[in-house]
Amino acid sequence: MKLIKVAAIAALAVASASTFAAKPRSIVFDANHETAEGVPYATYIVKCSDGEDRNLTVWDNRKKWCVGDTTSEVCEKKQIKAAKKACKAD
């Protein structure tokens, strides 16, 4: 019985920790750029609920949203999904 209580408390702690994870508050256009090879991309800044600003790099006419700089491979098709990942990143 005691083991069940400990497991339940641990599960609640994990659930509440995810509740406090940073979330995107705003996504703001930063600038248009071009790689050395001539590939156009844009950068956006995500303002997260933890007070931090994180970067998104956007490719293919806003069809590919990547967390971080041009070398990032953490990408999504949707802006909001990429922003959520950016805010969860350490």
C-alpha cells in the first residue's frame, strides 16, 4: 500500500512539473537572411513564459520551422509546434 502511495505522489510530481514548463507567449519576426549558397531563410524570436527568448529559423517559405540556428535539425511543419519545442529546450 505504501508503494502505491509513493508511486502516485511521483506521478503527480511529474505531471505538475510539465504544467510549469515554459510556454510560448509571442512569436516575432526578426529578419530575412540568405545562406552562403543563396538559400533564403528567416529568423523569428519566441518569447517564452520563463522570461527567456529563443530563436526559430524558418525555411521553404515558412513550411519548415527549426529550433535554433541554421544548423538545427529539430524542425516542425507548424510554427506553434516549433515554438513549444523551443520553450521546452534547455
